[in-house]
Amino acid sequence: MSAQLQAYPALSYSLLIMSLLFAVAGCGQSTPESAQPNGIIYCSEGNPTSFNPQLDTSGTTVDVSSHQIYDRLLDFNPLTGEILPGLASSWLTSKDGLTYTFQLRKDVEFHSTSYFTPTRQFTADDVLFSFDRWRLKNHPYHPVSGGQYPYISSLGLHHLISNIERVNGYRVEITLVQPDSSFLANLATDFAIILSAEYAQQLFQHNKQGLIDLHPIGTGPYKFDSFRQDRFIRLKQHPHYWRERSSTQQLIFDITPSSSLRLAKLMTGECDAIAYPAHSQLNIIRKRQDLILDEEPGLNVGFWAFNTTKPPFDNPQVRKALAMAVDKNALLEAIYYGSAIPATSIVPPTSWAFQPDLKSINYNPVAAARLLRENDIEEGFVMNIWAMPVERPYNPNAMKMAELIQRYLRDVGVRANIVSYEWVTFRARLNQGLHDSVLIGWSADNGDPDNFYRPLLTCEAIASGTNRARWCSKEYDDLISQALQYTSQAERAYFYNRANELVIEKMPLMPIAHAFRYQAYRENISGLQINPYGGIQFRDVSKR
Amino acid sequence: MGKIFLRHLSLLVLTLSVLSLFSFSLAFLFPGDPLTNLTGVRAENQEAYSHLAASYHINGSLFSQYWHYLGQLFVGNWGISFSSGLPLAEEINRSLAASIELSAYALVFAFIIGLPLGFVAGLKHHKIIDYSLLSASVIGYSIPVFWLALILILIFSLQLGWFPLSGRIGLLFDIPYKSGFILLDILLSDLPNKSDAFYNALRHLVLPTLSIAIVTSTIVLRTSRRSVIEVMNSDYIQAAYARGLSSRQVLLKHGVKNALIPILPLLVMQFTTLLTNAMIVETIFSWPGIGNALIQAIYQRDFPAIRAGMLAVSVLVLTFIISMDLMIRLIDPIRRRPENATA
Amino acid sequence: MPRLKLYQEEFYPSPLQNTWKEFTENHAAVASLYCVLFFIILVIFGPLLAPFDPLQQHIDSLLVPPTWDSNGNILYLFGTDGLGRDMLSRIIYGCRMTFGISLLLVVLSLFIGVALGAIAGMSSGLRSSFLNHLLDSLMAIPTLLIAIIIIAILGTGLVNSMWAISLALIPQFVHQTRDLVRNKLKKEYVLAAQLDGASKSHIFFNSILPNMGEMLVVQATLAMSTAILDISALGFLNLGAQAPSPELGAMLSEGLDVAYLAPWNIALPGAAIFLMMVSINLVGDGLRSALRYRLLR
């Protein structure tokens, strides 16, 4: 019957389609992404707010700009924490600790891009511009892009420096108001970058100052090419970089907020390295032959901060009660899968200021409920917990942690709602102080404990946005300032210990954990190291 | 003929105006300040705000505001995105092109698979091959499209490593933007490794297209099967057989054409389901299309982007449907008769 | 003892009985009908059947595999998720939510849609033509887009997504009702009723509405599958039901994070949605076939 003829075309059709698919799949079998141009793709977790880490403390901004696009006067040795020369080839400190003189490196070229061609090399003018921009309120570039320099103001650097002088084209002298033993360390952090004064001048003439932070120019190993919001950032090699570096020609930041998607892309080879592998997936990475997992104790702390300016969270007893209602160890198990240590204070054990015998509060829901009732918090009290939508080294899954805390609070009669937004929106709203409490944390930028104590809980840090508890205590501020007057660790530790006890007594935040830091990448990538002091570095990274 | 054309054109204009009115009113319905929602510009201080208000005629009547807004749309100012701070018109253009590319390939693929199989099923009505195709098709369109996409990723991307799972092309390829259609742009560019790039883009296309196409092809299959059954049962086919034409002649001369025509309007209606599926698939595969952009916009509460995206998608859908409707009326002899107002 | 039939009686089955007879010939459809009934039982009796509270977190039993796996635990039949919540209970509650809410939305949209469609169909003239074409065009907008807009206005959450989806379902009912009403208006029995002097509403409720029943049921099954898909899609995109709510789409989205460690977190909720869709679709198919062929045998 001729109608049967119809079946065969259908079958052969299907076979044709299938074989086409197999053909497309079959060639280039090893990974789906072979035969691509020279370059490294790094899967990052969020959008940067700008390309200038001076303006922002978020890791997403720092990772892409700080060590890729820019350089600093000084750098940290990632293994020892020792301070190394950067754009400053050598330096001298005066005996009274008030004057620092820096000798600058010669033959350093700035980036040449489609929007800027430098006519001169790096000189002292660039150093002056980069510092004066945030230091002097009447500097023409101070208000550009918001006028907020959170890291710097949280450390009080703009009050600390009394004068910066250009001695000659390659020598700069910085004078301080008082001696500060953490000053050099602060100059080596991710935020003390050097911008191009010539570029700033050019933008100023065209009245386009804002572009300095959006289309950046620096001296770093990679130069900015393009940024597509929520998609990728493309950086290209800076051919005249002054230091030795790998031959990688392109560096792409593939913006992927979901951690499981990052891991999937790492497994298929669409990403060569990823940010913040989820703790639940670490074992999978360890098991696979083609992936490498680096592990290191982190200089960070994850905590639950209460908005101490909003009643009833202005009452330390209420804060203490809420903290007592939550079982920290359960959080560690469920969120960090064991790759973190419980935190009793805000500094981790890897810091020399850690206090091993510190007595913190314990999990006690009965006492917590009683304390709440005593302070007029009745059953059915509603509060919100703001949870970050992205992973950070100190908290891999704030949303999940919020759900767990929600359940603990339910046991003491408190109803908690979880609030979250996209990362940039989240931080913007957090800065307005709209939260009751927030799950967030802090990663250190240098090995100095002042880097924890000052930005997290001092009065000045409220304005810069790093003091999420919005706590202002003169007693605490005094302790922290006094610690900087001494150079011996034992003397400084005394003040920091007193500060720890004050924090436990008043509980503006509840420290939860110090997490290990991880780096996951494909086995054909070399030169990638965990930087305990801040942002990721791709200078020496190459692909075999 | 011209009358039909005019009717459709007026219908298009009418619905587009309703849509633009809706988009305008959304600025007031969304939370927040209406002027900010309308323009996307966050004024820094009171002075900048009143300047902006004056230029948008906020102080006039609602109608004058709407009129001004309409004018801005035509000029190409679709507002500024809250999150990126860039003009929306270009973003929407790029995303729309990406979505159209994906949906078009999926639609074509669905037709290539569904139509012949539907014909086979219809011709072998109530035989085994019909039943098996029918069961396969029920499974096909009962699978939630996001689950299907996830399973395809788990098997073909992660387990077997055959296809990539995100984006349109490997990010290391820097393809300059010309038309927005990636395959075309690769061919038009002057890169040294064009064939590598083209091949790479093809591989990125496979899984998203399949996810959408599998669901759509089952619907194409069922519709064409139904149409073929009805046509083959009709009188003129019986008459053709009676006159002695062979099966093949009957099919080719009468069957195919008459079966195809009723399919088209039904399938045009399926376009919206295809678009919904495409939007979900775009999110899962990080395909930079308008669906993904809209969903990101709502996560970020980017109201100007939502409004502009909605307008763009609706314009696309309506233009497509109304022009397809016009085309169908023109080529379908049965429906070409003159219409009166209420028929 | 079988009853003796002494007298030959002509047995004329009613159209409904014919439909049922035709429907039961299709075994797949009957099986799906049982499946649908099973889901309805879940909707009503779910809380009694579920072993645990779906929100209860068992911190000591995180990511336990289902019972049939060697590491499984008989206590948690379908295993647990990343926060230690029992999957079986969550899926029961999830099916209950998805199915029950879809049913509710379909009924709601049906009433509103039929009312609007009746008004559109019964009226004539330029106004109705205008409305009709407008409605047709608005039907063209993708349901997800409508949902996004409504959620942007009202905010995320299950209730708001319900509004969005019902708004997206209504146009289909309106369209079908209007078409049907128009068709029936041309029939002779309606003409007869008009000549008798019946008012428009009388004609509608007595002559047209009873004839719409079958079409409405078929349309309702179609709308049901759309509603289930849309609710879970919105839950999956985190625009509808929010965590920790046990909605199937939201569970799928949460399960993505632990997809390699615990694939049952994705497989089981997805399979539940799939089962619901297949059974509804097969019932709808069977019904349509039955309606088409009931008079031919």
C-alpha cells in the first residue's frame, strides 16, 4: 500500500535531524569550549558598582578593578603579609613616625584605550591626584560619582593625613597628624589605587568627570574594554605593563549570580575559574580530576547585625536575647558544611589580636524568651532579616541562614520576614538604614586588626556604610584609637580585648563564623593564588 | 484587497495605542515617583527634578503628558534603565534581536519536525505509528519547559559535555554588534577565526532551541494531524479517490495545501506560548534576550526597563500576529470573501 | 440473579452518557482521570496524609536520599532537602498548592470570562466589533509578561501571582464564549425564542448556556494545564510563591543549588508537575475525542 511510503520519509527525517545534532556536538569533543581565542574566563558573582574600588567596599568591584586595572604604591606578599614595593620603589619613615617619603618607580606606562591615549608616563602628579581626590573636600573630583569613599573614611585616613607634598617628579612626602602603625598596611590595600591625573584632566575639560570611574584608566596588567551589565566585563592585556606578567590576552568576568550555575560552567569549561564555590559543592570539586580546589583559613567574619538606631533594637537586652535564641553551631553545619569555625569576636584566629579565652553568650532559647518578655517584646513580634542574595567569603548562603534563624526565632515567639534584593540594589537600600537586622560580614584588606575593628563598629563608619549595625559608642571608639598609638602587638591587643568584651556586652552584632576561603579552577590554569588580603589577582594567571 | 489591508492596519494602530497608553499608565501604577518611573532618570536634587518635570510636561493635564510621552517614544527615547543608567532603546534592540533569533530558529525547527510527523500521524490515523506519535506528543507538551531545559542541561551539558549551557557564544569571541543576530554578525564581521566563532555559536544554540522546539513541535504535530484527518475525511478527497487518483497524487495535489491552511491561524496563536517558553528558557540558559532582560529587570525593580520591555514585546507580538493574520486572509481562498462589520 | 428483561425497551443514552461511554473506551484517558481524582484527594486530604510539617527543618538529616537509595531512611520516604525538610510532605503540600490553586483560578476565570464573553457575544455593532478585536489582540500578549507586570505593580508573592495568572486566563474564556455565543445566535431555536419575545438574558441563560457546558469543560482542562504551568514557572523564577513555601516550582529552584549532591530535589518536584500536566492533558484529550465521536458510533 503506497501510504506506507509515508512512514519512511518520517523516519529518515528524524534520523537526519539526529545526525545533524550529533555532528554539531561531536567535533571538538574534549570540552564544549575548545578552539577559542587566548584568554581566561572568570565567573564572578555580581555586578561591580563602578570600576574604582575607592568608591566601594564590595568585593565585586574590588575583584575586577583593584589588581587588574590598577596598581598601588605598596603591595602585600600574599604568603607572608609582608609589605612589598609597588609603584613606590622604596620608602623612608621619619623617627617620629609622622612623615613618610616615597621614591616612585620610573618607566611606568598608563593604559592606551579607545577613549584615552596617554602622553606621559606615571609621575608624582598621579599620586597626588589619587590621594587628594578623597582627601580634600574641595578637590574638583571629590564629589564625582557620589563623593563617598567608604573604606578610606571608615579608617579615618582623610583625617589622618595632614599634607601630601610633591618633592619632585618621582618623590612624594606624606605627613600624618599622629603616628599610626597601620598606615603602610593601609597603603597596600586594594583601595589605595593610583589613577591617571592626565585622564582626569582630559575628562574635566570635556565635562565628563563621571567617566573616570566607569571607563577607567590605570597602570595595571589589564585594561578596560567593555562592560555589559549583568553579563560580562571584558578586559584586554596592557602590552606595556611594567612588571612581569603572563601572556594572557583577554580576561573576561562572566557575571553569574547563581553559585550552582558557576559550578556547572566550571565543569563544562565555559569558565576557567569561579568565585565563591558553594560549600555544599566543595566535595564534588575535590573529586573531579579536571578541577582544582585551593583552601585557606580566611581573614573574615560573618555576622548578624542589628540596626541599633531602630527601636526596639536600640535596647542591648533585646539584641542579646535575639542572639541567645539562635544556635550558632547548627548554622555552621547547615550553611558552611563544616568549612568554618564559630566566631566569638569579630577577628578570626589567624589574626594576632584573637582572644582565645573570650567568653561569649550561649544558645539558650528559654532565657532568650524570658529576656524578650522582660523587655516588652511580646509573642508575635514581627521583624525583618535582610539577607544577601550573593555568596561572600564569610557567608555562602545568607538566604538559607535567614530561613534557619527564622525558625529559631519562631521558637521564642518572634516572626521574622526575609528581605532581599539584587546585590547592588540591596547595598544601596542597606545604606539607607531601612533594615531591622542584616546577615552580612567583612573580609579583611590587610593583616592589621584595626582593619576589622574600625570599619565595622566605629561611629565614623556609619556614614561610610560599613557599620551595618549603625552603632556609635564613644567608649569603643576610644579603645580603637588608643590601640593605634602603640606599635607593640601585646599593648594593642590589650585594647582590642577590652573592645571584644564591650561588643559582647552590648551585642550590636552577633558574630557567627570565620569561613575558610576557597578558590576553584580548572587544572589547566596556573598562577592563581588565594589572596588573603583582598581581591583576586590575575596578573600571573595563564592557561595551558 | 486594499480594504482588508486597511482594516488590519487600523487594528494594529489601535491596539498599539492602547498598549502605549497602558505603558504610560504603568509609570503611575508602579511603586515610586511617576516621573522617575517614566523617564528612568533619578534627579539628584529638587532643581534637577523640576527641570525634568518641566520638560516632560508633568504639570499639564494627563493627556498632554501622554502626548509628550508618545512623542518621545517615536523619537527613540524609551527612557533610562535604573540599574545600568544607559538608554533603554539600544538595550531593548539588542535583547529583542537575540530573542527573535532564538524564537525563529525554534519555530522553524518545530515546524521541520512537527509538520511531517503530524502528516504521517494523520495519514496513518488510528494505527500504531499514530498512537505512538500521539503519546510522544502528549509527553512533549506536558513537560514543564523549565524542567525539560534543566534535564537537557544535566544530560547533554554536564554529563556528556557535548553542548555549553550559557550565553550565545564563547565570551572570548568579541563579535561587533551589527544586526543583533549572532550568526549573521559573525558572517558580517572581519574576524580571523570566523568559522570557529560560527561553530561555537551554533553549539550554544542547540540546547535552548531544542528546549523550546520540543514543546512547540508537539503542538504543531497535533494540529497538523488533526487538520490532515479532517481534510482526508472530507468529500472532495473521497471524490478524488473515486475518480481513480493514486494516494500520492491525492495527497500532493489536494491534501497538503488544504491541510496546511487551517493550521496557520492556530499556530499563529501558539506564538505567544512559544514566547513565554522562550522567556523562561532564556533565563535558564542565560541567553541575552528580552525575556531574560525583563526578568532581571523585575528582580532589580527596574521599572522603566519593565515598561519598555513590555512595550517592545507586545509590539513585536502584535505586529507578527496581525501581519500573519493578514497574510492568511490573503492566501486563503475561503476567507477572502468581503467581510461585514459584525461577522 | 440477573434481572429478566421481559419487555424490549429501547435504550437511548443521553448525550452525557454517550460521552462517558466514548470516554471510557480510551483507557489512557480513564487512567488519567483516576490520576486527577488522586490529586483532588491530595488537595482535600493532604495535611492528613503528609507525615511531617513541610516547613519543619530537621537539622540532623540534611540531604537524605530517598528510601530506595542505599543511604536512604525509611522515615523520609522521598528524602530531605538542603534544610532537612521532608520531601514527601513538601511534594504533597506542593501538589496541593499547585493543583488546588490552579483549580480555584480556573473556576474564577471561567466565571468572569464567560460573563464578559457573553456580553461581548450578545451585543453587536461597532462597539462590539471594537471590543472583540481589542480582546483578540490582548490575548496575544504572553501570559508571563502579564504576570511580570502585575507582580511589578503589586510585589512578589503567591497571592499576587494568582491575580496575574487569572488575568491571563480570562481572555481565552472570553474568546471561546464569544465565538460560541455568536455561533449559537444564528441557530434556529434561538431565532424561535426571539420570535417568541424572549429577552436577551433569557435567551442566554436558557438556550445558549446549557449548550456551552461541554466546550467550557474542555476549555477548563486546557486552562488548568496552563495555570499549573504558569504557577510553577512563576514559583521557579521566584516571582510567585516565595521560600520557604512548598510550591513545586519554588522547590525546583531551591533544588538547583544542590543539584549534583541531591538530584532528587529536582527530579521529584518536576516529576510531580509533569504527572499533573500529563493527567490533565490526557483527560482533556479524551474529553475532546469523546465529544467529537460520541454521535458517530
